[in-house]
Amino acid sequence: MRLRRAFEQLRFCCLTAMRAYFLFGGTSVKNEKYDAEICIRLLRAKQEQLVLSGESRYPQRSDFDNGQVVAIKAFLGPWPRALEAAGLKEERANDPKQLNREKRMRAKMRRREETNK
């Protein structure tokens, strides 16, 4: 009975380690703890690295390993919102009604210009 229980515990530990291995993209699982501040630092450091290498683009998910991407998205939200939180991108307008009003006004002005010609 003890042997069977020990075997079950060993099997559970092995399966848990294998799941963690595959969840983190096949890399060894490090005991890295992320929080929002660390995720912001990761994004800003990658942006600085890209600028120094002469690239003019935002950091992409493919620039980070799977564990980092999961942490960034968990703490900062979808990728575009994460870039906004890190101050790399301008924040989008939060008022869709105002955007619709502006769009309608531009269309109205364009129609007036077309009718006056």
C-alpha cells in the first residue's frame, strides 16, 4: 500500500513537471516572478534594444519567450494595451461616442464640400 501511494505521488510530480515544461514552450521553468512593473520594464528594455539596433517598430510577442508573453498579457492586458501601459504607444480614445461624432462631422463636411463644387 505504501509503495503504491509513493508511486502515485511520484507519477503526479512527474506529470506536473512535464506540463510545466510544455506550458513554458519547452524551456526549463525558472522561478521567475513577474508583476506589472517588471513587465513594463521588459517592454521598455526591448524597445530601447530595438531603437539601438536601428529598428523602428514596437516590441512584438515574438521578441519574448512564452513565459514573459503570458506574464505581460496577464498583468497588462492585450498586447496593444500592454504597449500603451508601458508608454510605448499612444493610448487610444476611450470614448467611442466622441469618435463616432467626429467621424460623422468629417463625413458631413466632405459631403458639403462635394455639393458646393
